[in-house]
Amino acid sequence: MRACVLRAADYQRMRWKNGGGWTTQLAASPTNGDGAFDWRISIADVESDGAFSTFPQCDRYIALLDGIGMELRSDVSEPLRLERRLQFIHFDGAANTYGKLISGPVRDFNVIVRRDAYTAEVLHRPLVGPMVFLSENVTWFVYLAGGRADFKLAGAVQELENGESLLLMPDASTDRIVLNGGGEVVLVKLSPSAPSRS
């Protein structure tokens, strides 16, 4: 398992796909610069009501990070409300979705995966003591949503501050990563999609 620490300076601020706002991209794969991805994790600042960008063939996961909340209205489902911090909602990236602010600007945490490439499991968990990640054929993205943490990489202890991230990628090694600390984390488990049967 390979580990990569992502500091604030590593994040990329960019326009929304539809030009209606700004997002801070925490990580994405692949990173070939053409805007296409198999998965992307980001934080969006939403200052006014407006339409979401559409991402056909993608699954989306979104949760409130800061602010009072937002209602998601779409053409394929009943309205969904983001009111509880880091309680994730799943919806189809192809849906025409409109965000209606409840009371003032919000920041939200977003995960988008192309479903023919990956499946995602998105969790919000307290960090109390050690959290162990084993070497397997999955990618883990760990966002420190509050508190402090550290882990050992190549024999050296590295620290994570609030708002920083850890990207754990599969490789030939059998090393495990142990995250220690106190606070709260968002865990994104990205598993390769099973090949379709024709």
C-alpha cells in the first residue's frame, strides 16, 4: 500500500463544470489534465441557489460540511435535504439537480465516481485511537474533518492537520497503514467495478 499526504497546497481550486461556482479538488484519478476522471473528491463553496453540473454514468455522494443546509431538487426523485453535517446523500450524477440554500452559504463535501470504473463507499467516522488500513485491491481516501492525526510512512511519523488528507493506493507491498489521533474523518473506499457480463 502506497501513501500520499495531501496538504492544502496540493489541492486545486477550479470552476464548476457548468461555470456556476467554484470547487476545491482534493484528489482525482486519473490526473491527466483534460478534466476527465474515474473518481474525484472535492469541496464546493455554494453561495447562491443554482443548478448542479451533470455527470452522466456517474454516482455522486454529497454531504454538508459547513453552513445551515441545502435542499437538492431533481427531475428524478423527491427533494433531498442536506441538514446534518457529514451525513452523505447518494444520487445519480446524470440527474438535472438544483441546489436551494436553506439559510446562507454552505460548503459541501463531494465524491463522484464513474460507475463502470469504480464503486464507492463513503463514511463519516470518529477518530479515537488507531485506525488500521490493510493492503488490498482498493484505494482509500481519508479526509481529516477535525482534530489531529499521525501515521508512519517509510519509518518516519508524519502528521495530518485539520483539513488535510491521506490517499492510500494499492501496490505490491503488504504494508499496512495505521492512523492514530483524535477527531473525525471522512473515509472514501474506492473499489474497482466488476467487469460487465455481455
